[in-house]
Amino acid sequence: MVPTHMFLTRGVGVHREKLASFEQALRSAGVAYCNLVSVSSILPPNCKIIPRKRGEKLLNPGEITHCVMARSETNERNRLVSASIGLAIPTDRRTYGYLSEHHAHGETDEETGEYTEDLAAQMLATTLGVEFDPNIAWKEREQVFKMAGKIVRTLNITQSAVGKPGKWTTVVALAVFIPLENLPKRGRR
């Protein structure tokens, strides 16, 4: 099974119980009705990124659904938590790209999102033979990666939230793969 379609989503949940907080975050992300299976970080060749609303309509309650998930939670008042998925998409879509996940405390949306984009781009760059200095800032490395002509695009989806008193706060970010059999026959490639 090599997925041909995926969508990005995120959510936040707050509840006095940790598990219920996670459930609410998955509801907020629109995937609570699926049995989620976390997989590692490969963006399949030619995998299309579709809008969340379209992706949600292609999933069925109870089905096994593969995803790359970042999750962070806290029960500390005013504690900032964040979760992010970063993508690095190769210029040659016949080759694979990378997804990265990061979960953090004390990082803003921007910090966490840039980190995941950078991480995914570094992983892809090393497989493509793009030379770079890991000690320079992400914005500079991003230009090096794009000028090399082998990485066409990077992006991220990030969710952050601040902990509430007496409650658990959970944030999730996901790249959700659509099972091939759920796609209309004409849209499978």
C-alpha cells in the first residue's frame, strides 16, 4: 500500500482527563472517528496533498488510518505546548519526500513550524546529495535547498495552546493518508 493522497490537519482539546483531552484534539482535527496508526516520515512519490475537508470525506468511521502525528500535552497552567508536521517536497515528484514531526513546550507556532520544515528539508537534502551548513539559520538553508533545484517546496501545519488551570490541554498536528480503496476510481492516480 503506497498512499497517493493525504491531507494535513490540526486540533486542540481541553479536558480534566488527559485521554479525553486527546480525544477532543482529534475531534478538533476531524479524525477522531478513525483508528489512527502512526507511521514514520516518508512522503510517498507523487502523493497529492488535498484539502482537509475533502480528505475527511474520504475516511470511514472505524477504519485503520495511517498518519504521521505530532502530539503534545500539559496539565500545567500557562504552559505553552505545540505540535507540528513539516513537509519537504522534492522537485522530482517521482521520488519520495519527507515529513517530520515535532512536539514542544515553550515554543510558538512559528518556532515549531520552522523547526519541522527545516528538519524535513534537511532529511530530504541529505538523501538528494544537497550540501549545506547545518549551523546556519533556517531561512538561509531554505534558500540553499531551493537554489539547488532538488527541493521544490517546504511547508508545515502547527497547533499550539496554553495550558488551563486544573485541566489537560492537548495539541495535535497530523498528515493523514487516504486509503487507496477510498478514492474514486478516476482519482486514484
